[in-house]
Amino acid sequence: MTTFLLLARYSLAGVVNGIVSYSVIFACMALGLTPGISNALGYGAGLVTSFLQSKHWVFRSHGRMLDEWLRFVVVFLISYAANFATLKACISAGVNVYLAQLIACAAYVAVSFVLNSKFVFRKRRA
């Protein structure tokens, strides 16, 4: 699969993941849960959804589920750290906060795509 097609699938999975995450967040809030708990549950659902899409549809991996899950969580944390650092740097540099969020999102996607393709779901030798 070409890198372009892989990135397109990864991006589409991200859109689906966002829909799932925010649906859970808003449903939880509608049920009376606090915004913080709703957010945590939504992001938890998003993390699981993202992993399953990445494993089975984007990268079509046949690796061991637990091993890939653990690496996926590590990549998520690294990617989020890159996102947060980029956001803070942009804001410190005077970038509009909305534009800063978009730039930070791009940093997250770039880091997570590279690490997921090269570390989490890479093709392993038998």
C-alpha cells in the first residue's frame, strides 16, 4: 500500500474516531455525567476505536493484540505530548489560539502516523 493511501485511510479513520469520541462525550453529558467524566469516557472510547481501526483497517496488522495495544498507548502519549508542546510553543509565539490548535493537531497526526506505521503496526519478520 502506498504511503499516500495509508495516510488517507489513517485520516478517514481519524474522522470516524472523532465522531465516536464526541458522540460518547455528548451522550454522557446528556445522561447527566460531569463534563470531565464525559470527556474521559469519550477519549477512552476514541482510543479503543482508533486502535481497532488502525490494527484491522488502516495497517491491516496480524500482530499480537496485547503487544500492539501497549505500543499504541505509548505512541498515543508521545503524540499527545508533541501536540501539547506544539500548542504551547505556538501560543507563546503569538499564534492565534485557533490556528495554534490546528497546528498542534497536525503535529499529533504526523507523529502518531509515523510511529504507528514504523513502531506499532510494522510488518514483523516471522
